[in-house]
Amino acid sequence: MLPETIPDFEAPKRNRIMMGGEVPSPVSSPSGCSFHPRCPLAFDHCKTERPQRWIETHNRRVRYFAAEEGAKDI
């Protein structure tokens, strides 16, 4: 899901996946992973922990529990 949100002006047009919900305030960000309130793949521990390990996926580096735990194609 996250790789689809990154603009790629070189690639042909494709359907974009839009994240729902509201962008968190930079002043009072949520506990745990900043994306857990809007992420359809969020795990329970996403609410309390931030992913620490960088994962290489789709030629990009991400910090994402779903990537660490082998969730469906992200």
C-alpha cells in the first residue's frame, strides 16, 4: 500500500490507492506507528510500537511491520 502512495512521474498512469482518515497533527502524533490510525494492514502492536527495521521492497526502503511480518504484497 505505501509504495502506491509515492508519485512516480516516469511510470504510466495507474490507479492510486488513497489512504483514508485524517493526517495526524505533527504536534501530537499518535503513539506507535504514525500511520496506524489510517493503515488497513495495522496490527495491534502498531498502536504502541514504531517499526525499527528498514525493509527493502519495490526498490524502496520502508519501516513497516507488515513488510517485516510478510503480509500481503504491499
